[in-house]
Amino acid sequence: MKLNSITQKQLIDIKNQLNKKYDKISLNNRKELINCYSDIITVDNILNSYYIPPTFNEELTFFDYIITLIDKITDAEETLNNYKDYFKVLNNYYFNHGFYELYYKYQNQNYSNQDYIDMVKEFFKDKEYLNINLKTLFKSNHFTLNFFNETYDDSCGAFYYLRKYNKYIAFIPNYQSIEKGIIMAHELTHGTSLVENKDHLLSTSKTAFREFDSLFIELLACDFFKNINENEALNRKRFLHATIINSINTVYEKKNIIAELKKLNLPLYIAVQNLSSINPLYTIDYIIDIFETSVQNDLYYSISYLYALKLYSIYQENPKEALSILKNIIHLNSTKDCLEYFQPIEKDINFDLQAYKKSLKL
């Protein structure tokens, strides 16, 4: 495997080739159209996140912000209505009323990129099929591992797959701390799962479990990297937990705000500007901030994490069983299938979310 990054020119060439392929696909071939279009969007996302700085040709007016906010609220309401079943999962778990302040302090570590790659390989050694899949990934000429110093979308790591090219592309932040190794383990897990099942991450119906495998492995990676720096590893676990709890709270806050807006019985663009007169907390700035992330994004990270914690608790007692469950989940085709798979084994999982939170000293 080559460790050099994929270049902007290579990505633009791939995008141009994809556009030509897309134009030649028959309109009757819906699957090919979707796959090719998905790859085009993926390449655009990579370029806009890591290579091309955003340009602002005009200043946004207050009216522009309101229109954008209305669109986000409308989309959020539709998603919340469609994903009502997910709240059965979230309602069963403790979450804090209020948000954590997110901060992360780390110490500089004198390790090279290759050192971190070697550490992550060592971490995967006892992970059975994941280790085999990782070796397959690293041997592939279709895999590139990219380290970045800055991003244009606040990303702290990403993994992309271009189906038409069978190309795997990982982006890892150039942090000078063991967080780099933990994030690498997380992102490469997406790759090992794709080697296991090419449809993994690609089915929209599987959205709520898209981060399940990588968050589970991230928890294990935090434990592994304790041997190098215990405080750093614990800080990463704290940061991860706080981030997810904030996502859960954000979902509920969106739900609350939409309910309050409906009570005003006013056109939405007027209601959002008057809601603070009913509840001083709900200022325009606060509402814009809450609806900054999509409901889908908050939901799939939250549900993935809660089930990753369940699997993590199983792993403490029986690693082999936990890895077997993970493999089965990777091969399922929908969120419904994943939830149904867990139903019979949930009652036997001895996991206390409150106790876990206390162990993190949050």
C-alpha cells in the first residue's frame, strides 16, 4: 500500500471521468445511475472538505439566514416524523438535560505517522477477521491513507469509498497525540467492514448503525492506547461520550423547539422570530445553532454509540462473542434488522450507562 496522499488533480480527474460515465448510463439503469452519482457527490465532498477552500461571493442577509433555517426546521420535522421508532431506543437510555462544554487538551507525542500505523496494526492483531481485512486493505493498490493538517468542514477524520473505482480513501488528522492513533483505528474500521461487506455504509436504510462498528472499535482503541498515555486515552473517551450525549440532547431540543413553534400557530418565518418572547432561551441565534447539524447525523451517531457501548460491555466478558456479533451486524441490510438482532440479547447485557459516565468522571 502506498502511503502517499491522493492529490487534488487525481480527484478532479476521477470526477471528470465519473461525469462522462454518468452521461453514458441508460436512464433505465437506476442502480448504476445512483452508484455513479453517489461517487460524484463523494468526490465533491472530499474536494470541498480537504482541498478547496470555501469561497463567499456575497454576504448573507438576515433574510437568507431565516430562509435557510426554515428549510432546516422543515427537513428536521419530516425526519423526526419518519424516525419515530428510533426514540424508543433513545428513551430507554439516560441522557443529561443540558450540554457538555466540549474541549480536548492533549500532550505532544514524538511519534511518526508510520509509528501510529504500526500501533494500529498491533491493536487489530487479536481482532480476528478485522485484522485479516485490515491486511487486505493495506495490500490493496486501491487504498490511500491521507494525513491532513487542516480541513474546511471541521472534520476530525473520514473514510470514503468510491464504488465505481473500488477505491478506499482514508483521511486522518495530523494531531501530535495518541488521538491520531485512536481516530485512525476508527476510520480504518470502516474500511475493514467494507472489505467484509461492500454494501456496508452504502444502504440508506442502515443509517442508524453506520458508525456502530467504528465507535465500538474506537472504545477498544482507547483502552489499547492507555498503555501509551492513560490520561490521553481517558480524555478521548470523555470527549467521545460528551459529544454523543450532546447529539442526543440536540435531537430532543429540535423536537422541543418544533413543538413550541407549532403552538404559536403562525407562519414559520414569523414564529422563529417571536419564539423568544415565549421562551427567552429560544433566541434566533440559539435556534440556528441547534439546527446547524442534521437530525439524521445526530440520530445515527447517537444510536450507533449506544449500541456500541452494549457491544463494548459484552467484549469485556467475552471478546470472541462480541466480534461475532459485530460481524453479523456488518452483514445485515437495514436498521430494522440490526435492532431486531439485538432484541433477544439485550436483556442479558449487564451495562449501566450511569456507572459508565461516572467512570469517565464526567
